[in-house]
Amino acid sequence: MKRALISVSNKEGIIPFARQLVELGVEVVSTGGTKKAIQEAGIPVTGISEVTGFPEILDGRVKTLHPNIHGGLLAMRESDDHLAQLEEHQIQPIDFVVVNLYPFQQTIAKPDVTFADAIENIDIGGPSMLRAAAKNHKHVTVVVDPSDYEAVVAELKEEGTVNGETRARLAAKVFRHTAAYDAVIAEYLTKEAQEDAPESLTVTFEKKQDLRYGENPHQKAAFYKKPLGSESSIANAVQLHGKELSFNNINDADAALALVKEFTEPAVVAIKHMNPCGVGIGETIEQAYDKAYAADPVSIFGGIVALNKEVDAATALKMKEVFLEIIIAPSFSAEALEILTSKKNLRLLTLPLATETKVEKRITSIHGGLLVQDEDTYGLEEANVTVATKREPTEAEWAALKMAWKVVKHVKSNAIVLVKDDMTVGVGAGQMNRVGSAKIAIEQAGEKVGGSVMGSDAFFPMNDTVEAAGLAGVTAIIQPGGSIRDEDSIKKADELGIAMVMTGVRHFKH
């Protein structure tokens, strides 16, 4: 008789699966709560202690760690020597292992979890059985995912066995599962031990969806999410309407969220190619949208818009008139939803946009490796802000400078941002020199440049950017400082009557 060992934390579908195995002539061996559930369903089941000849001990910490179990899992059936040893020690081979693990991830997700609770939910016997069975998948069928129960039973009924290709696929899934399980535990314990950059980095992500393609149609792509990641992540957004998100949509949406979360007042961010093309703030979300749109009514076409307050009907009517790829907001009023869902392909996403409390590592892939760094969460309130020029900013300039500093952090370097009247009026991104970015921002601002303020993500190596700003009509500048030629820039600002603030903090974004 074939034998199956079943021990599952997630009992979804296990009763009908166990019943069908028994009907196919398989003996079921089980442990603890799983055995009780199978028994209560009226299905014959053998307790693990009957197989090991040893009771479950240490509050269930030791149940299956026994030669009668692992010998039955690891014996190579084509080896006469292995079979002779099984017979000598009266060990019966185990042909099926159906195991999933203690819910460690779900446990540490609880807000009141204790360290002791977390430790008790680290499974030992389960991964050992899974790994043993997966290693010996030439002879053992190992099932870790309830979604595979139906396919296994179907093959048994049709072919009388589970074929080698299926066993290999299930074994690979097991090693992915145990690797992911261990990665979550490793991350948790590493944080508890307050180790910031350990000697090895093991990360895991859960597949959210396949994507039609990557940055370009010839590139394959998929979307994965981090277990227990930030709630206000695009990976956790709920899509209310519209066609499937693309690779580029997701990247742009992530950039939009990162920037709109900088603001507590009503704010709207429009993104194109991971750079903000328009940012506006106001007393209402409609006012904020008006400003974001007016900032660059050309580039917003085909863009992604993120709002940090509920979308109302008035704002929805205005957004409906523009071709947008995605609108992201904490919520949509019923009227706004009715207005916007009339556009078939427009994606509408919701997710909580409370002030971010979970700071995560940023992982950037390179060919053959990864770069890992802390997120850039450094705000102006943490910086050592000084006024370097003779003239101090006015109250209105201070407000604009603070907005410019929030925005420029999210623009590709070299970055220059011009702000006026609670909106960006010019954005220069990704140029090879800083004065080039400044000229782009000034040209974009046009007539609005007069009386605007400038934000720069890094210091001015020369005074040419300050000169270009002053000649255009910029009245105040915020920048990190730190150049060996800072004095040249300060002197030029004083000559032009510009107030210059230095933060001591750089915000490169590559």
C-alpha cells in the first residue's frame, strides 16, 4: 500500500484531498491538528506516533524528526541496499508528502506579536520533510500548495501514478517555498538583531501578476510584491477600473506615490517617465489638480496622476477631459467613480496614503548583482538649514522653497525645479550638467519664471546656474551647498538680489 504523510497548517481543501487519496488505496499518516480534522471527517488515518513508536514531545516541537519518517522519505527505491535497510529497520516508504508550514509570516504581521510568538511559529519538522521529499522526488510526490491537490488526484486517477515531470515541478515549488519561508525568518531575525548590512542578503517576493511585456514589447516581465511590505505601495493597490497595468505604468505609479506622500495638504502629482511634470497643492483637491495641470498641460497627456485626498465629482470631471493612463487616490466619491469609469481604459487605483511609517531598503538590480540602500526619507525638518546670502527669503518664498525641496528629491539628477504660487512651473531632469537642467526648467516656465523659486538636488559646481536663474527672474534658491566654489554662487546670488538657502543634504536620484 502506498503511504501519504499529511501535516498542514493551511487546511484549505485537505479533507476532500485526503478522502480521494484513501479511495485510491493510499494510507494516510498525519499529525496533531491535521490528524484530528481528518478523523473528524470520518477518514481513516494513522497517527505519526504509531509510525515512529515515539510520542510527540516538547509541546509538539518534535513529531516527525525520526528515522522512521526520514528513512521512508529519502530511500532510493532503485537501490537494493536502501530497500534492505528499510526492511531491516521495519521502515515503510512514504510516497506522498503533503505539508505546508507554520504561519510565520501571518504571525509577525500581527501588530501585537511578541518575539516568543514569532519564534514558536518557526517550523522545523515541516521544512525538513519537504526538503527530504523534494530531494527524492524521483520516488516521492511532494505537495506544498493546496492549488496542486486537484491536479495530483487527476493524474493518479488517469495514470495510476504521478508522472516524473509533475514530481519535478512540485519539488521545485517546494524549494522555492522553503527558501521564501526562510528568507522571511532571516529578515525578521536580522532586524531584531539590529544588523543593517549582513554578510549575505536573502530576499523573497510573491508573484502578483504576469505582465504583457516589460519596458518594451520584446522584453518579458512579471510583477512581484514584498511580503509584509508597505500598505501604501503600488503592489497593494486595488484596481477599480481599466485595463491591466503595464511594466512602465507600475514604475511611474510608484514614482507618483513616493512624491504625493511628501504632502499632508491636498496635493496632486502628475508623472511622465518617472519624473514629475506637474505638482500642485491647494486648499481643496480640485485646486491642487488645477495647479498640477496648469504646471504642464502638454506633458500631463498620457501621464499618471496621484492625489492624496478623495477624488470628488468636480475634480473627476476635469480629469475626464484629459487622456490619462492612471489615477491613484485614497478613494473616489460615488459620483467621481461614475464619471471616470465611463472611460473604458482609464485605470483607477485606490490605496491608503497615510504618512509612511515603514522605511524599506531600496534594491536596484545591476547586471549580475544588486545595490541596496536605505530609502531617501530625509526631510527639510531634519536638515541643518542656513541662509547663505545677505537677503533672507520672504515668508512666501520660504513656503515655495519647501515645496521645491520636496519635489526636487523625486526628479532624476541632475535636477532643477521651479515653484511659484503652490505649483511647479518648470522641471529640468536628468541632464549631464546642472545648468542644462536649469535652462530646461526656465524655458518650460516661460512667463511664469518671474518671481519663482528654484530647488536643486545637489550643489552648484559653478555660479552659472545662479546667474541663469537671476537673469530669468528667480528670486530664491534652495540647494545643499558643499561645493568648493560655494562662495562664487553666494556672491553671484547677492549681486542679483537672490536669497539662497543651503540644506547640507543632497538628493541625487539616478
